[in-house]
Amino acid sequence: MSEFVGIHTREAQPGIATLLLSRPPTNTLTRQVYRELTAAAAELGARDDVTAVIVFGGHEIFSAGADLPELHSLNAEEMATAEDACRTAIDAVAAIPKPTVAAVTGYALGSGLTLALAADWRVSGDNAKFGATEVLDGLVPVGASRLARAIGESKAKDLVFSGRFAGAKEALAIGLIDEMVAPDHVYDGAVAWAGRFADSSPAVLAAAKAAFTTDEPLARRATASAR
């Protein structure tokens, strides 16, 4: 039974599932949350009734990143385990074999930003703030390479080395997000993105997504997956 991560579907939105992170007040990420994210991603990948996934932290804040009080209580071995759990969770979300959209409200900071980057697209409110803030807390950022792939190495280094916040307008300009909407319309904006794939073949979508991590011809993979 998951405590902080849930999967929600609605009859009014067939084919769309919401991967909801709910750990008030700021959705900070702990080892337990990472384990729950990994399990939820696996479930979503296996569900035949889900064609697209929205990653959502609720209407207030996406995620403020790692739970610093927990991290500061860990010894070196436990810290290594926590870092591995983080990478495993982020990779699991990124590997969901379906189109994914992060609906970003409030803040996406540190590993919370990396979680948003694990989605295929990002929709945010025009008041959202983004930051690779680990350096400010003396931590090594786990998502630097993912950030660089999204916005380019030079811009990524600026954010990672400084730890500064980027507003939604800057995030849109540098390609960190794909759409900026009014704060109250973030989830609906993500639904609109995900809804484009509601009637698509899950097997073909999975093969198309896999094509970004393999050199195998897309047509061959799609044909094989559909059998």
C-alpha cells in the first residue's frame, strides 16, 4: 500500500492515468517516496488501460526536492543507498513505455526538477520556479546529464553550478518546459497533451518511445511489439 504516491484514473479521461505525488506540504522526496515511485512506474507500464501518464504533485507544489532532514540523518552507506533509490525511481519514471507529461505547479527543485525532466513533456504555471538547487545544500545533483539533454550543456551548467531559480518564462525560453499556462490550468494543460494519445496504439507508442534509446529501426520494433 503506497502512502505518498498514487495512481488515479477517471472515466471522463479514458486512457490517461495520473501519477500523483502527495507528501504535504512540499512533496519532498525520501527513500520511501522513491520506492513508491518505482513501483508505481512499473504498474503503469504494465497496465493495458493506460495510454498516457501525467506526473503531478498537486495544485500547490510539484516537489521541493530531497528531504534534507532525512538526508542529514544518514551515514555514508545509507546516503549511497538513498542516491541509488533516487536514480532508480527517476529512471523508472523515464522508462514508462507510454507518453508522459509533468504538470508542474509551484516549485520543481533539485531532485524534484529531475523528476519533472523524467517526463517526455512539461507543462507549468506561469508562476512556477525551477532550480537545480543541490549545490546550495552541499549535494551532488543526480540529474545534471538529464538537464543538459533538455536545455543544452551550457545552460545546464549555469543552473547547476549556481543553484539559482529560473522562472517559468525563462524555463520556456530555454526549453526546460514545453508549455506555460495560468496556474489554475496546469493540470488541464497536461490532460490536453496526454489526450492526444488516448486513441493511439499502446504497442506502437511504446516502440516509438523505445526508439529514442536504441538504434533498432522503429518500424521493426513497432511490428514486433504489436504481435
